[in-house]
Amino acid sequence: MAAVERLVRSVSSTRTFARIAPHFVPAADRAIHRITHGKVLLSGYMLPSVLLTSTGAKSGLPRRTPLACMPDDRTGNAWTLIGSNFGRPGHPAWTANLMAHPDAEISWKGRDIPVRARLLRGAEREETWAAVLTFWPPYARYQARVEREIRLFRLERR
């Protein structure tokens, strides 16, 4: 593992990062995504990332959220989203949006792709969670800090 990746993993699992990152990472991601016409997400330099456009659960308005994802390398047509909320107590709002309105869109590598989200449960969730921890181990620290079960969503191309 490269020294930079080890440093990023270490920093991203701290409580300080969890307090600070939600205030600047999403805004920076949205700005860079807009400037590069959908080709770049800042967080994509750490992990594969998508820009999720979902429908607000309460407002019904479009909501754009940059998120790390775990792409399904077997098919290329599915992604796992992890509702870690940087290891903070509450579920992130985008998870409620997908539960209320599972049809959404992602920007993936500069392409807009219509998707349908499904909350993972039971054995499927456990199997995917093990893969997520192999993919990005800091998620284990996020889970250890919160009482809630971190939500996992599978997005599939519509």
C-alpha cells in the first residue's frame, strides 16, 4: 500500500476528520464536478466516487450529493453506496431520500446513468459489508463509533 493511501486511511478514520470533512468535502466536490463538466470529483482521488442526484424525501426536490462508492467490477452496472456519514450518529439525508424515492441518477466518470437503489438487508448486507471493509477498512471505525447500523445501498442501472 502506498504511503499516501495509508495516510489518507489513517486521517479519514479520525473523529476530527468526521467533524470537519462534512463541511467542506461535499461542497468542494460539487464545485469541482461543475467546473470539470462532470469529469472530476475531488473525493475520487481517494475512493471511487459518484455524484448522486436523488429526490428529497420530504421536499420532493432534486438533491445532489457527492459520495464514495464501491463499484461492482463484475458487471460494471452496479455500485454500492455506504451511508457512513463520516462516522457521525445520524443516518445521512441521502439514505432517506433513496428509501422514499429509489429511482435516482448518478454521474459516474463523466456519464449520467439512471439507477434504482435498493437497501441491503440480512445476509446480502453482511456479505457486502465484508467486501466494503476489505475495499476501505476505515468504515469499520465509523461503524464502531455509532450505535446505528450503517446503511448500504446497491444501485443498479435502470
